[in-house]
Amino acid sequence: MAERHPDPGDAELSVLRALWDIGPATVRDVLDFLHESGKRVAYTTVQTLLTRLEQKKFVTSNKSGLAFVYRARLSRERLSKSKLHSLLAQLYDGAAGPLVLQLVRSERLEPEEIKELQKLIEDLDRET
């Protein structure tokens, strides 16, 4: 069985999202990205968050020149899938249908997202 690590906290997740958006980056790169996104954090805070994420095996680092370069070890999609499975188990007894219906009823979808959802439904209809 794969080793399970604690989920990233909210602050850790914002740093992980930065790595997903900008790719491999130094602490300074992540800090600049967060500042541009309106998040005011200190350099040492970002450094601590990256260290924690590395300990939890969400990121990896290597020394490149004078600074460590961090990169995400798992994709946004993989973490999303894991968190959705957990949510399904906790709230919907593992049934995806009620979750999808709740999302469609309560969240605004963009026109292209609606088209993609319709195509997925049509594809599912053809399979049955």
C-alpha cells in the first residue's frame, strides 16, 4: 500500500498551486508569484512551507547554483482526485452522482464547461 501523507494545509496549498502555475521555482520565485496574487507572506514563511511540503513528499528540491529549486511531485489533477475520493467517502458514501448534481446545482459553470459536461454525458449514454 502507498505511504499516506497528511493533506497540505491552506497555506501549503497556495504554495503548491504556485508551483503548478509557474513550474520549478526558487523560494523567491514562489514569493514573487504569491505577492503578485495579492498574498502577503514573508520569505521565511514560504521557505518553511516549501520545507514542510518536501517533508510531506508533495514537492522535491535540488540545489541549482546558489538556490534550491522546488518542483511539485504530484499534479493538481492527482491531488484533486485524491481529495475528491476522500470527500465522496465522507459525505456521499462513495457515490459520485450526488456530488456532481450538487456542484451543477450550486456552482456557476462557464459555457465551455457546460459543453464539456454535455459531451461527457453523451459519451456515457453511448456506452450504456
